[in-house]
Amino acid sequence: MLPLIILSQAEIDRVVEQTPGGVANIQDIYSLSPFQDGILFHHLTAESDPCLLSVQMAFGTRDLLDRYLQAFQEVVKRHDILRTAFIWKDISTPAQVVWRQVSLPLQELKLNTADGPISKQLDQLFHNRIDLTQAPLIRFIIAQDTDGRWVLLQLLHHLIGYHAATGMLNHEIGQILHGQGHNLPTPHSFRNTIAQVCSESCHDIRMRFFKDMLGDIDEPTFPYGVTEVLRNGAEAMESHSVIPQNLNNRLRFQAKQMGVSLASLCHVALALVLARITGQERVVFGSVLFGGTQSTQEAGHELGPFTNTLPFRCDIGSQGVKECVHQTHTRLAALLEHGRTSITLAQRCSRIPAGTPLFSTRLNYLCTSLPSGSPVIVGKKVVNREKQMYYPGIEFIGGWERIDHPFAISVLDSDMALGLTVQTFHPVDPNRVAGYMEQALENLAVSLECDSDIAVAELDVSPIEERNFLLHGLNTLTMDFAQHQVVHHLFEQQVELTPQATAVVFDEQLLTYAELNEHANRLAHHLISLGVQPDMLVAICVERSLAMIIGVLAILKAGGAFVPLDPSYASDRLRDILLDATPIIVIADVPGRMALGEAATFMTVVDPNEVQDTSHRLER
């Protein structure tokens, strides 16, 4: 009787034991979808549940609130997913159990406005976890305000629905409140989606697709080095903006001319921004996809968690802008065909070690064709185009969604305009990132309009104001300084002023100005004895240490000009630099010698740590 899950009789008995009313209250049991697996994983591993959606509404009277809750109860009866609980303990496969009868959990609080606005006090309760083993995965908390209105906080878990679910729920509730509930279409069961997923035999096809896309990715894409959500997203910062109408129109026109989607252009723009921030040419970020069945997606009558975030790879290199746009559009279309793939499977197809995230950025391109009055999620914030909702006396206050990625971009496409929301954590400024996205879109539009063959990697993402600041503002010299004194002479003056003051610190080692000057003088005399004269090139290949500072000062004191070599560079690159510069001497420690390799055998190499003391000093 359970064709969509494999459980032993003992495991079925455990499920029955955890269901109120026992077997008589069980309508169905089936496995989780691939994207539900990921949601349950986040719920179990996070300190505070990141998979909750919160919405607040105000009701003019208690009678209206009760009518709303009764209408919601009717909607719960209509949709199996709203009567579903989740069981995973003491069974081999996590299961979702559809109950026949459920009651909406309602908690009434008496709050004091002296402690702050009622809505803000309720909002603090949004951080709570809810019990996934008890259906429905919806919670209601209400409190009366001083003006007589009733404020309701509604929590909904992602295991039973995402953003689109709130719009559909509100539509059906509005129909029932208006006495039109009998006109609602027969809902599709989420069981159909599970059945289709179970019947698909395309594991190998999906594995091959993601291996083709991610097989050579050996470095994760972490903008600004941020890898995880901090403090459960409580400190996230947001930027909300609207793309200028002129740019919006130009982008739509170019997308139509090229036969690609506007979403493809936005994917390229984000990839360009990430490439600039990380310095990588091959970037990977998560793209939010709809994973429902095609028939029910078109019909729009199925509730459930159909949103899936899967890795998307974009190459920002020598290829032209048009080629990159077409490649992105093709790859995005192919990704949509695999929208029900588990993120775990996709992750395994890269060369990133297990346990390391493949990306920390998410792009959610959301088309809003919702009825007027429906709340829409943008970033972590719920916005509403009209404060008054679908029924007189019900007012939308606001809402929040937890952040599951530390670097998130949401694009709200309303057919005529593009809204942009950026979520980041300190010290990354979301407004700055939003500026990068807008500039990337602007330069994409200009390149496509000019039919340019410019490489996509050459497009800039820095807004004009930031570019001017970096090139000119930071380089404006407004202070006087000695025009005819060199660095090592200024250093020697400081030695005379504060000989015992600390000059340089490395790990637990330190040198005073007098000690640093003594070491540098000693090495400088040694270099002069080897033939160093004014303006001669001396290379230095030393790890960051006290010896590096001593070496640089010694070269200057000997009259030479130093050629810096980084021991972390490849030996071939260091050899090419040496052949081009032809220094007469190389200062190198042990790691420096190893990095230089054979190139060091043809030159005079001095280890700054082995130079012996001398009794004389350089003449100043």
C-alpha cells in the first residue's frame, strides 16, 4: 500500500505511533523529493531553522480574524501538503505522512505596548523552530494591539511551500471569504510530483550533465571569502533598488533581438561581478529553479516546495559578449530540464572536496505575475504592492524569510520593470554590490548595442563614481614631503630619534630601530663587497619575515635597486623574471632558493640569515 517509499513493517509501525489518531488518521506515506531532502538537511544541521517564512497581517476585528482562520482551515482541507508531517527518526528513509484531519495551531499572547510595537514583538518570535513531526507545518500567533486591531504572525516551513505558496494560499482564502470557494478548481496533490520523481530513471543523465558542467571546477566561488551565513542571518544587510527604466527597456530589447531571456543577461551580469570580486574566470553560483511538474506548473493549482537551488557555471574569459550570452542561455535552459536534481548529486560532480560548499552566492530571478494584493518575497523581505490585501479589513504588515546563502541576489521581473535586492553580511556593503550589478548590466547593454566583439572579461563593473575615486581620489597627494631624500635616509633619521623603539614585528619576533639598522648595515656591506654599486639591480626572493625587511633596506643602503620576487610564484615564472632583469645578485632564504630552482645555480645567491657580523658601518 506504499508504492512511493520502501519501509519495513516495524518502521511503518513507528510512523503510526507518531501520528495522532494512529493509522485511521493516515491518508498516505511517501518519500521526500530531492529538494525536500536538502531542506530537511538544513533544518537538522542549523542552530536555528533557516527554512521558515514569516508573514504578518492586521485584522480590523476579532470576528474577521476568526473568519480568516476558518477560511485557512478550509484551504488546509483542500491540499494534502498542508496536512503533511515529516518523520525521520528510527526509520531508514525520511518519510512525509499525510494526515486526514489537522487543526491549525493558534497561540494567543497578551503583549504590552510598553515593550515596543506589537508587530515587532511578534517578529522576534520568528526565530523559533517548529516541530516538523506535527502537521500542519504552519503556526499562527496572535495578539491584540492598543487600537483594537488583531495582529497575526504566520510561520510557514519551506518543506511544504515557498514564496509562491503564500500567493496561492491568499488567493484561495480570498475566494472563500468572498463566498466563491465553490468555484475553486480541484487541487493537484503533491503526491503526483513525488510519483513522477520516483518514476524517473534519469540519474545517469543528470550525473552526466553536471559532470560536463562542473567536472573541471576545482575551486569554489566565495566572493569576499565569505562561506557561511553568520548568526543564522540575523545580521544580514539588504539593499533594494530599481534598475533605471531606460536600461530596463534596452536590456529587454537586446534580449529579444538575440532570442535569449532577460534572466540569461542577469546571470551573465552576476557572473561578471563574481569574476571581478574573486579574480576567477570560471565562477559558480546557485540559480533558483522551479522544480514542479510541467502540467501542474501551467495549471497553477499545486501547492508544494518546488523551488530548488542548483549550481550554475559561467565562464568569464576571452570569449566575446554575444558568445557568452548565448552559451549562458543554452546552459540555463539545459539546467531547467534538471530542476529536480538533488544539490548533493550536483555537488559530487565537481572536483571540490566533499564537505566544502561549491558556491556561496544565490541568484533568484523571480517573475511576478501574481494578482494584485499578493505578497512577494524579495531577498529576505516580503513586500506587497498594495497595503490593503484581498479582503476589506485585512492589512498586510510585512514579513521575512531566512537567508540560506551569505551572498544573495534577487531580481524581481514585473514585465515592465526590474527590481534588485542584494543581501550581504558585514563588512560587505549590499549597496556597493548592487552598483556592480547595475554597471555590469549597463556595460552588457552597451556592448550588445554596439555589436562589439569585445571579450566579456574586459567589461567593467565599477560604477563611474567608484572608478574615479579609486583612480583619482585615492591618488590625490595633499601633503608636503621631502623631495630630495630617499627612504633609507629617512629611516636612519628615525633610528637617531628613537633607537630603542620597536621598528618591525613578525609573529613573536621584533627588532628595534637600532637593531634593524645594524642588521641592514651588515648585509649592505656584504653586498658592496660582492660588487653592488649605485643603480645596480639586486633581486630578493624571501618569505615574509624580518629578513625580508632587512634585505630591502640593505639593498637601498648599498645603492642598489631591488627586484622583488615572490617565493609563491612558479619556478618558471621566477626564471623568466630573472632572465629579463638580469640582477647581479639574488638575496634568497631557503624557501626562496627552492622556489628559484635551477635558476639560482647560475647566480650569486646571498642568504640574509647567514651573513656574518662586521665591525664597520656604512657612511651616511
